[in-house]
Amino acid sequence: MLAMQILREDRQKVIEGLQKRNFEALTLVDQLLELDQQRRQLQTQLDQNLARANQLSKEIGGLFKQGKKEEAEALKAETASLKTQTKTDQEKLQELATEILELRSSIPNVPKEVVPAGSSEEDNQVVFEVSEIPQLSAEALPHWELAQKYQLIDFELGSKITGAGFPVYTNKGARLQRALIQYFLDVNTAAGYTEMQVPHLVNAASGFGTGQLPDKEGQMYHVQDDELYLIPTAEVPLTNLFRDQLLSHTDLPICLTGYTPCFRREAGSYGAHVRGLNRLHQFDKVEIVRIEKPENALDALEAMVAHVQKILEALGLPFRILRLCGGDLGFTSALTYDFEVYSAAQERWLEVSSVSTFDSYQAERLGLRYKTETGSKERVHTLNGSALALPRILAALLENFQTEAGIQIPEVLVPYTGFDRID
């Protein structure tokens, strides 16, 4: 959430910034500021009444000791009136707090100045693109046909067990999947990220903390009897490890990585573009998360982008990097870079990673702060990125490295797979 201080001090900047998202914030922001003013005035009144009641309590005791019963009874009547007013004020404050929280939760993060305005993915900016795109023969197959040919993935069996979007990896397909997970984790830990194993279900407070709840698009799987949610990304449990904490400046930066399966309903997804591994309800992903001092967050974002770039270069996959426009930006993000690999058999780009900074937006929802060198308490900045999401990486590997003799395995993966070709 945006801090109320930001809304008070930078009202116009917030309204103009959110226009990049095509989000009309004027009415909401002014409504929030009005409610906040009411809350602050009521809090001042409540504090004064509590102080007055405390003072009267002391005076009443003194008057009784002096035998001034009549005066003491008069003050007791005033105390009773203050008690009634205090209860009313406290209830009203709670109502205002609930209303303010609901409104604040409905306002997305303000995009950074470098974020281009735009309404859809067509307005995203390409900031890097490899110069050479692989050319395959006319007989080249898409990954879903390669998976069937070499018995790597069984989509029909997954549909039988669960439904569409839940593939079964078999034989060398399963080993390649495991190899990618281990390779990504090893590269991440070598770069200074601490590996964590985290739960795959989270409570509502965790979903709210990182911005997945309220679930406006209905993308999360909800276990209603237990009020738990299957995670859509490891970002949720990894970041929530520090919910409601006060860190020291010496704790920062915090750099974490973790592998988890991810679960997304992908409501409304259909058509040729979701065939095979292109879009799944369950998929594997290795995530990186950073918690930073505000002044270091943008440098950390650039380091994360460079890190993901090196992984893709090592795999030998053609890729490009996009700076997302306001209309394509995630609800909680202030700036996002998407990585896309080129699928030579499908002749299109496939997203494999998003690397984002959230400024203090998530920290505000999480109640996550740190104590600075001077002793003040400030919100941290949070960042996260995929390093990497597996389905489309696997799809691109199968398609781009297919030959007449089989599918060649990138050299960096051979120590993990135990084989250099699928045939």
C-alpha cells in the first residue's frame, strides 16, 4: 500500500503517476485524505478525553479524601460521560481504520518515472534484444510434439489425473526439469542468495502482505475449509518471512532464493497460445527475493536483471528484455523488467521471468521496517524476480536445440542431467 504520508505530501504526484496505469485516482485519493483527516481529528479528541478522564480520576480521589463528596460526584458524572464518548470514538475510529485500509488496498503502486505510459503489452519498451535468432528447418516441431516424440511429457495423463494444465514429466523430461531447478539454485546461491524451503500454502495475511489478496482476478487456488491459499509464486512465502518485523540496518540487504511449485488458475486463458507448456495451472519456478535499504534498491534491481541475463546467456537461449509500460505493470510493482526467450518452432517470444521493485509498497502492507543508523524506523524496499520459471525455458530448450540427431542439451546442464542429448 501507499503510505498515508506519501498521499498527504505528494497527492498530485501520486495522481499523475497512476495515470500511466490508466488508473483514475483523483476521487479515491481525495476520499482517503478526507477520511484520514477525520481519523486524525477523532484520534486527537479521543486522546484529550482519555487524558481528561485520567486527570479526573486523580481529582475525584483527592476530593473524597477531603470530604468533598458533592464535588467528587459531579466529576464522577463527567467521567461517566467521557467513558461513553470514549467508547463511541473508539468504535468510530475502528470503522474509519477499516474503511481507510480497504480504500488504500484498492490503489496500485505508483510507477517509477522511467516506466512508459501505455495500455497493453504492445506499449512495452524493448531495452535489450539478442542480435541472432535461430533458424530451424521446415520440419522443426513445437515442444508439445517433441515431448510426445521423445516421451518427455505426458499432457493427456496429467489431464486424466487432474485436468488440463497439469502435465506429467517422464524419464529424461523429468530429469531435465530437475536439472534446471538445481542449476538455477546453484547459480543463485553462488551469487550470494540464501536458499530457503518454504510452505506451498499461505494464510490470508501473507497473501495480503505481498499484494496477491484481495484476489481481484480470481487467480489463486483457495482451500476454503482451512482458509489457506496455494502459492502463485515463492515470492509470497519468502517475503512474508519478515512480516511484522523491525530489522536492523546491519541485517540488510537480505537476499533469498527458493524453489517451489506455483499454482495459478489462469482464469479465462484459452487458445493456441496456451498449448503445451506455454501456460499451466501448476509449474515449477526458482525465485530470488531481496530486501533492501531504499537508497540501494534501484542498484539491486539492476543487479537482479544482470543476474537473470547471465543465466539465459549460459543456457544459450535467445532472449530480450522489456521495460513494462504502466498498463502492463503488476498491481504492486513500481518498475518491472520482463525477460522473454524466443521460441524458434513457434516463432514467438515467451515470457520466462519478471524482475520487479515494489519500493515500500509491500513493506507498508507487511508492516516491515528497519532501524537506520540514526535510530529512525523506515520502510524497507522489496524486490523479486524469477530465476527462472521452468515451463517456457524447457519449451524453448526443446524447440531451439532440436536437431536431426535429437535434442542437444546446453553444456552447463550436462553435469546435472547426466546426458548431453535426448534421442
